[in-house]
Amino acid sequence: MSSPPESGQREKAEAFAALHAGAPFVIPNPWDVGSALELQKLGFPAITTTSSGFAWTLGKEDGEATLDEVVEHVRALAAATSIPLAVDLENHHDAIGRVAEAGAVGASIEDWDGKRLYPLDEAVDRLRVAVEAARSLPHPFVLVGRAENHIHGVDDLDDTITRLQAYEAAGADCLYAPGLRTVEQIRAVCRAVSKPVNVLRLGDLTVPEIFEAGAQRVSVGGALTWVARDALVAAATALR
């Protein structure tokens, strides 16, 4: 498949970068082309992939999709939609060029290798590789540095903040610590950094509360996928 036209890519990239300098926004996570098109029809200004939701469409667990599969997923979503698309690259720090060529105008890089958190120095070095690749593109590319400790059971807000500050210093355009569960945690993170912060909506947190605490954008991870899956299972169970 051919890559997106450069003019369209630049327009999406500039629009996505501008979102991070404007009013706070919600960026939902489609799991396939159909769900991406529905979210676009609903008027969301941008979308970002879900690693867990996409893996589910392949019959795999989160983290099991190959990089080739992720790149083709990005290509399909970017070709089908007209709004900016970002991608959860998990820990593929060296794949910025590939997903940009496929149509993404942003990506997040995790500091988790599937089994453990990377030591901070190593995580920063990996992020710098991604930053260098993003800056070499002919259009803006919003790179998100992610601190994965909370989502993997390391409930250490000081460590989260230290990691996010290091990723900001390394050149990340946006910062993200999935697993924050209180307004107080979100506020502390947002006050500790100067770059835009993405927050994963969890539990009873509301979007207005998250924005009030200082977040620039709100995503939902695989949540929409599981709503769809549960509706499928309920309907199919009744049919059976």
C-alpha cells in the first residue's frame, strides 16, 4: 500500500500539534477501521490506537501484536480517516519512521519492556532515539513519553514524576502516566512538568475533573473495545 500524500500528512500533523496548544480535548481509542470511522463521525478531533484493543482483534493478548501488524493497522486507519492519528507504539522506540510513513502524526513510547520497567537512564536513551527520529520528519510529530509504573503496580508518584520530568528534558512533546486514579495525583503530575499531559480515564474520574486538574488530553485505552466486546458477548449469549 502507498503512503499517505505528504500534503494531507502535513495538514493532519499540524492540526494535531495545534490541539496540544489549545483547549483540552478527548482523544478516544479505536480498535479497527470501523470504530475509527464512527469516532470521526462523532466529531472527535483526533484518535489514537489502543494496543490492547488492537491485539484483541488479532486474537492476541496486549503486547503480542508484532510491529509489522501495528504498522499495517496504522496504515489502514490513516488511509480510512481524515483526522489526526496517533499510535501506541508500546516500547518500539526505533519505529517512529515506520509509523509516520504509514500515516501516524504522533506516537507514545513506553518505559516497560513487557516484563519490567527500564532503568531511568536506559529509558531516557531510548526516548532520545525516538525524539531524534521524530524531529527528522518533514512535518510535526507529537511524541509522548510514558511512565508505566502505576499501570504495572508500582504505586510511586515520586518516581512517576521523576521519570516524566526526565522524558520532558529528553524532548518529549507530551507526557503520560497511565494508572493515575485520583485528581490529586493528576494535579501533582501536571504541576511538576511544563509539557502537555495525557491522562487515561479510569474508575470514577470524570473528564471535567481531569481537565480541571491540568491535563491537556484524555484517552481511554482499551475501554471502548471492551464495551463493544461485552455487548457482543451479551447479544450472542442471548441469541444462543
